[in-house]
Amino acid sequence: MLTFIKTTFENTDFQQLVKSLDLSLSETDGEEHAFYHQFNGIEGLKYAIVCYENDLAIGCGVIKPFNKETVEIKRMYVKPEHQGKGIGSKILNELEKWASDLKYNTTILETGVRQPDAIALYKKNKYSITNNYGQYIGVKNSVCFKKNI
């Protein structure tokens, strides 16, 4: 059975999942990882979701305020042995609900062209590719998405 908890960057399960995510991304992104890593610190993040299966932390995600109407989805991760079971979509849905409860009406996010599974996840969940925003403007490896919630 899956359970989801709302937490913050201080949650140790969340911190461990992010370490696993960063290790995976460092392999996928190669030398570009340092560029992306600078934008992915978790210090101060107040809106994190951790997904548990039988009390084992298996996935996470965060919403980070971007402006008055928009949150950025970050740090989406599901442990490899739990991927392909729809857990990423469930985490994403929990984040969207939380953003809506906080009175945001739009979500944005960035992923890389080398993350085809992530791109497929966002497309499956009705995210539309949008122009790169913020620090990702002009970055060829970045694919940005947007969704009205």
C-alpha cells in the first residue's frame, strides 16, 4: 500500500531519496551535471512529498514557489526497482493537489533531453512543452513543461 506524507527538506527519507536522484542524474547528465546541480539544492524547501510503500521511502517530489501563481516541480524521483508502476504519476498528482490547495494555478518544471522516461511521465500527465524559463533559457539539454491545475 502506498502512503504519501507532506514534509520539508529536513525529512531524512527525502534527503536520502534526493541523494539517490543526484547520483543517477550525475551519470545521465555527465559533465553538464554541475550546471544543473547548482539549481537543485533542497535547503529551505517547504513543500516536499515522500511516497512510502510498507513504510519504505520509495519516491519523492517537491513544489517550489516560482511566482504568485506558479510553482516549480522539482526533485521528482522514484527508486529504480519501483519505476514503471505509476508511482511517479501519483507523486505528481499529490504535488498538483498540494499546489492547488496553496492557491497556485500553474505548475512548471524542467527535465533533460537525456531523461526520456521523465519526458514521457510529464506528457502522460498532460504537461505541455513550453519555452525554457529562467536559468534554462538557451540550454539545449533542457526541456521545460507547463500545466494549468
